[in-house]
Amino acid sequence: METLERTSTGAELAPRLRLAIMRLARILRQHGQEGISASQLSALVTIERLDSVTLGELASVEKVQPPTMTRIVDSLEDQGLVRRETDEQDRRICRVSATTQGRKMLDRSRRRKTAYLAAHLRELNAEEVDVLARAAELLERMVGQP
Amino acid sequence: METLERTSTGAELAPRLRLAIMRLARILRQHGQEGISASQLSALVTIERLDSVTLGELASVEKVQPPTMTRIVDSLEDQGLVRRETDEQDRRICRVSATTQGRKMLDRSRRRKTAYLAAHLRELNAEEVDVLARAAELLERMVGQP
DNA sequence: TATTGTTATACTCTATAACTATA
DNA sequence: TATAGTTATAGAGTATAACAATA
């Protein structure tokens, strides 16, 4: 053996991985496009996840100011994708949840992105799919997913 | 052995991979932030890559309309990050290239994203880094990189 | 006359400041 | 008086339509 295993812990890997991830994400974003804007879609995802979330929480999670979230929720509500409800204990608070129609739209958007990815995964052999499956686990750990 | 290897070619993998990629990309975007807007940064990346690119090509690659690209290049030029030059053969054409300062800004932005990723890669063992290195190759192939 | 890029104008998305309703 | 959300207003960013310069 000429040398030990390269002890690189990502110094060369990081820039390549970064570029590939960013490009793939951009492609997936384009394929997920429904009729709604990126910020509306993002908010809808969060609304479904946190269900019955207050407008303030929502603004904070989505990193926009409350007036902006008021507008976003307005337009989602106009499109029948979410529902506003006044909190019964504290009537200043407004809770937002996804309608059935909103959930369906999310499903469609996800399915399109997934379909794009799946189509490309089909071109790989079993061993390569396995590598990506293990990579997915590692990436999930990295972004703090359960 | 109870069953054959699952012959899944990504049907279960695709949604997980999609989610992990999108989240990581979002985190990296936040870490790369310099003082310029996302569309300015994106255009600058393309300008550096295609060097001496015409404004029309640039608009087409970045998927914006020419007037929008005129604005973006205006502001990049005001900040000293790119340079406009009139084509000598055809004086209708305007060619754009990155200045030294523009390239430095790209380097900084990339270094920050890379540093974030590298920090997380350091928490992995050699075998896991290897899995991600192989995954990077596969993702590169998937997004059509050389 | 056709093509490349720019200017004029309008619409969307976002923010800050001021306001309303409730606690 | 303090808090949750909304309305008013202004600044980016983008698009389409009209224009200028060049081929």
C-alpha cells in the first residue's frame, strides 16, 4: 500500500457535493411548479406540517414579516388551499390549516418532483441506488431530519 | 434469504432523497449570502462560467427576459462585479465578463457554503464520506455535469 | 427588414410604520 | 399597556410593450 487511506474528511468532497446538490435542487424546484408562487408553496408546506399554526409562528418559521404572511395566507385562502380560524381562547390569534384541496396540491407538487427524480434513478443499477439510499440517510442526518 | 434484493429502483428512495436535497440546498443558500440578491449571485455565477457571454445568452440561460437581465447586469456593474464590452464584429452585441472583484465575491460565497458542508462532513467516518463521494458522482451524472 | 439590447410602464412580493381588536 | 394580526405605503425584482442602434 502506497499511502494510508486518504484522510480527507470532505475537504475535496464538499465543493463537489455542494454544486451537485444546488443544481439538482434548482432542477427539482422547476419541476414542482404548480400555479402558485414559491413563497406560497413553501408556506403551504409549513402549514400542512405544523397544522393549525398561528400566523405569527408561520411568519417566524418561514422567515418573513407578519404583514407578508398575512398576504400569503390571503392568497392561499382565496385559492381555497388553506383555512383561517380564530382561536377560541384568545381571539386575537388566527390559526391556519390546510384544506383537502391544499393537501392535494402539495401531493401533486411532490409527486412531480419525485417522479422526475425516480425517472433518473431508474437509469442506475441496484448497487448505485443503494449508494444513494445510504447517502440520503447521511444527508437526512445532516439537515436534522428524524 | 427471505426475499430477493428489493428490486426498487428508487420508488421509495426518490421522495426521501428529494426532501433531503431540497432542505440541504435551502440551508446552503442561506449560508452563502453575500450582500447581493439571489438573482444577481446566480447571474454572476453564470457570467463567470460562460465568460464574455452576450446579454441575450445570459438571459436565456438564467431563464429571465432580456430587460430583466439588463437590470441585473446594471446593478452588478454598478457594484464593480462585472464588466460590459461591445462586441467588435457586431456592435449590437454586448458581452459581459466578471471582474477580479466579482470572482473574489464568488469565491467567498462558495467558500462559506463549502465550509458549512465540510464542517458537517467532518462528523462522518471515512466509510460514510466515501458513500457521499460516490453519491456526488451519481448526482453529477444526474444533473448533466461533465 | 430583422436582431440586440435598452427604456417605459405595470404587477408581484416583500418590508417598515401605523392602526385595530383583544387581552 | 402589551400583543396578534391587518392595512397603508414604499422598495426591490420581474414582465410585456415600445423604442434605438446596428446589421
